[in-house]
Amino acid sequence: MSVSRQASRIALGLVIPCAVLVVWHFASRHSAVVPSVASVVNVLIHPWQSPPTLDSTSLASGALISVLRVACGFTLAAITAVPIGLIVGRNRTARDILNPVIAAAMVISPIAWIPVAIIVFGLSSPASSMYGDEAWRYGMFDQLRYAIIAVIWMGAFFPIVLDTAAGASSVREAHLEAVQVYGATRMQRLRFVILPAAAPAIVTGLRVGGGIAWRVIIAAEIFPGTRSGLGYMITTAHDQAAYEYAFASIIVIGAIGLVLDGLLRLAAHRVTRWQVKERS
Amino acid sequence: MPKYILFLCLFAVALVGCDNKQPPENQETSTQSQAAQDQPLLLRVGHVGHDHHLALYVAALQSERFKADYDLYLKPVKDREVYELIEADHTVARLQLLKVGGGSKMPAAMSRGEIDIGLGGVTAVAAFADEGEPFKILCPLQTDGDMLVMLPDSPAEDWASFVKLARESDKPLRIGYKAPVAVAKLIFERALQAEGLKYTLDAGDDDIDIVLINFGSEAGPIPLMERGELDGYVMNQPGVAMAVHKGVGKVIAQLRDLPPAGQWVDHPCCCVTATETTMAEHHEPLVAFLKLLLLSTQLIQDEPQLAIDSAVTWAKNPREVEQQSIPTISYVCEPTESWLAGMRTWAQMAEDIDLFKDRYAEVSPQQFVDDLCDLSIVNAAMKDLRDRGMLQ
């Protein structure tokens, strides 16, 4: 790509953010609630500073705990959804049993599960499971809260299951028959044919699930007893009319989401390279 | 793909490891159970985090002073979260402060067994008790502090001019409220009835003076006021002072002054609640806790500047907000006759609007107060402090 083309791409990419900044700047000059660009930038460039006008941990530690919660919920979703998706994709009985449940649960917003998660898990966390009343000593470990993880899991699980199932069911029978001729065991068929063939679909599911998990965290962090996280910071900033923290949190959420999507896109690219070669 | 999953797992474990700033003093499994046995009783206290619960925050922030003056104090174990309640050099209990949210969130958390003691609104506690939850109100925390706020350019300057405006306005006035059973909303509705003003919760109704709109959160009205989508709202502090501070509203009436005249003076707002189980099993720690709140409330009454400083430090609201908010709230921990009368008035109002469906549906206001409030613990605490000359 030529230098001028690259410069033009970057310039075009900056048009909308710059326009937003200009509109935001003028809006804040005539508003008591819209924070100034400078005040939000000030929050962003001091991420470790404890907010002086907000009952919350710092922006950086809030982001860290949010990322940790999403990582746990998403990992759990991936570990559970991929095997189930493979079974659903390859086994008709399993498909008949699970499809109606998955189809029904899929359309329910993960946020709708928040009250259920509170009832089921309360304030319990890995720390409270291990240390009971002493859980508060374990900081972030106590803030992981099963209820929050469960809601994130609900958000990420179904897209991964569906895409994995779709990938597993689309494996060419000719490939399976070919390895069977050579006496491949069930595990070998799974490892050398089904998994590689379904990998692009699995990665797509993981990308979609990861995006949903990251979106869900904001709502999930309103759980009682929570004192950290970007979602908590936005809610508290709204309650205390300290909107510069809400705006800063939104920007950080966008930035982390961008990085997360980039990582998953990179993973998808690596996994699907063979598919591109096959097509060409 | 497993590599990425493994990476995420390792990342999670690494972060957890990084945050163990306060590891247990004794990590050895063999001694852990013994250590657990030596730990003091843990009581989880649910609170909201704003200045209504200032008595608790003053006690937490003035640890040294309480220790020196009363020998009853909160020793910080983990700032803003865990404190040891110490009386006469004896650790009575360890208190874990959990921010559970306002309105029905506190009694809901207590109902789920997540907290043992709750600081929160009388109305929400009564609603849960009506449904059969074994909750008792132990004592008040504060009264008053509810206000009617209007847009800065509104012609209404006081309650009389507000009533006139509502009657003469071409369009219904849009007045916001925080929650369906919020004290402010219930008082406001009764005042509108007393004035003969017609109001509705449904914007589609015709021939109406006032439309009531639920804005749903502490700071919910501020953006709506700025956009002119509300003409005003009724709410508790510090949400009122916040709007004034932001320049989007002006206070035109304290709800304690609304009609019927004299009915709302010292109207109950927040209180201390516990389950019957907690009361039966942990009587002494509760007495000590209420003694602490009584002394803290006395300090708030005697030293308004200390109260404002403490609210700014704990709630982290701007100083200007707390300077406006705190003088309008009556901090009271003793169940005075005035507070009990306010409770009976509130019970009558709840009956009038059919708020209670079960346990309190058919009881008199006095029976309601007798059943919902158990003042034996606070009375024991007050007696002890008075005997020792600590409480005025």
C-alpha cells in the first residue's frame, strides 16, 4: 500500500472521532451535565488515581477487574460451549434434545439473567468458597463474584455453541470416510478432521461470544456488594452526577473492546489460513 | 485455540495473584481452621453510601476519637470495607460494610441472606416485612431531607405558587420521582390530594394537573431537568443538593412542610434493620453497634462541620453539595415520640393507598409500629450510654 493511500486511510478513520470531539466540546460548554473534553482526558491520563469525587476504585483497577471478570466468564463459556457444540453438530439425538433449549435461551438477553444469578449465587465468589468469612481479604479474587461470571457465561455460551455446532455439522463426509478407510479412531477423526474443519466456525463463535461477554459486563457489574469495575464506575458516576468518569469509562470500554476484537480477529486469521489456501 | 484459552487462564490467575495485597497471616492449611475459630464474629452491614447513613461513616472515619472518648470504636481492617467493632478493648464483632444500593435493594439483600444488618428506607423494609420477611426496625437513622425541586426559571417559588402554577398551566406539570414507594413520592401524592390537584402516573390521561414520572435513580433527574423533560421532581438528599449544585434546579419546598399541615414533620426515612435471627443470636454485638451509631449521631448533631467533612470524605460528593444537603437532614438514632408518630402517619398513608397486601393489610398504625419496630436493643444501648453519662 502506498504511503499516500495509508495516510488517506488514517485521515478518513479520524473524521468521525474528530467530529464527535468538536460536537462534544460545544455541547459541554452549554451543559451542566456533559463533562468537558479536558476533564475526561484528565481522568484518562491519571488512570491509577483514586477518583476524588466518586465512590469507586481507580479507572485502571476498574478496567483490570472488568477484564478479569470477562476473561473468567468467557473462558468458562469457551470450555463448556465448544464440546457441547461439537456434540450437537455431530450427534442427531443430542441435537434434538439441546436445540430447542439453545434456541429459546439464545433469544433471552444475558442481562435478563441478572436477577436469577443474584438469587442463585448471591454475593459468593471463589474467595468466599475457599475462605468463607475471610473472603474480603482476597481483594480482586473476592470481587470476581460467581453471579457476574455466570451472566457473562450466559452471554458468551450460546453464540459459541451455535457456531461450533454449525462448523461441526458442515464437515465433509468424504473427508471422514477417507480417514475411516485408513482405520482412524473416533478420537483421531475428531482431532484431525472435525476440529480443523470446524475451527473457522468455532473462532467466529468465540469472536461473537467475546464481544457479547464484554458488552454484558457493564450491566453485570451493578450487582450488590460490587465496588469495582467499569460498569460499577459508570453506574456510580451517574448516581453521583460525576459524568466525566462515566465518559472516561465508556472510552476505556471501547478501547479494550477494540483490542479484544483485534486479538480474536488475529486468532481467527491464523486458524483460517488453511481455508483461504484451500479456496485458492 | 487451546493456547489462547490457556493464555486467558494464566492471565486470570496472574491477576488474582497480583491483587493479594492482604494475604492471610497464616497460609498453612493445618493452622487455618484454628485461625478461623479465633476470628471474631462477622456481621455484614448493608448500606447505600450517601449521607443518610452518615452515622456509620462518621464512626468509621473518627476511629481514634471514638477510642479516646468512648472506648467504643471501629478499628479499620480494610479501609471502607472491614472494621472491628471494639468495646473496652474487646473485639465484639467484625463488621463488613457492603454497598448494596438504596430502595428495595437493601431488604432484598437481607432477604437473600447476604447481609445481617441493613441501613435503608423504612418504606422498603416495611414492604418486605408485609410479605412475611422476618425483619425488625431497630432504630431510626435520619428523618426529613425530602424536597420539591423545580427548574430554575419556573415561576413557582414556594408550595402555594406551585399549586397555583399547576392549576393554571396549559399543560400538566411533569414531576419526577425516584421509586414507586419512595417516601418523597408518597408524601407528594398525599399533598396533591390535600390540595385537590389531579395527578396521574399515566401521561395519556386527560384533564390532569400533574404527571408523575419515574426517573429511576439518584442522579436520574439531572439530565432530564437540563433537557427540560421534567418541570421538577421530589426526592431525598443529596439528590436535591446535587441538582442545585449543577444549576439545573431550585428548591421550592421541603416536603415536611407540605399539607396536611404538620403531618410530615420528622417523617421517617432511613433506619437500621436486622433479621429476627440476627437479633436472637447476636444481641450483644447489636447493642454495641447501636451504641456506636447513637454516639456518632450525637457527634453529627453537635459538630455540623465534622458531619460535612465526613460526608465529603466518605460519599465523595462535592463539598458544596454536602454543605447544602446535611443541614436539611435530621440525624436521629433515638426512637423519639416524634419519629414514632411519623411511623404511624406513614402506616396510615400506606393503608390509604393499599400499599400493604398481607401481614399489615388489616392492622392499625399502632399495631404496625409495634410489630415492625423492636426498640429493645436501642433502648438497652441508650440506657447504658446514659448511665455512663455519654449520651445527652
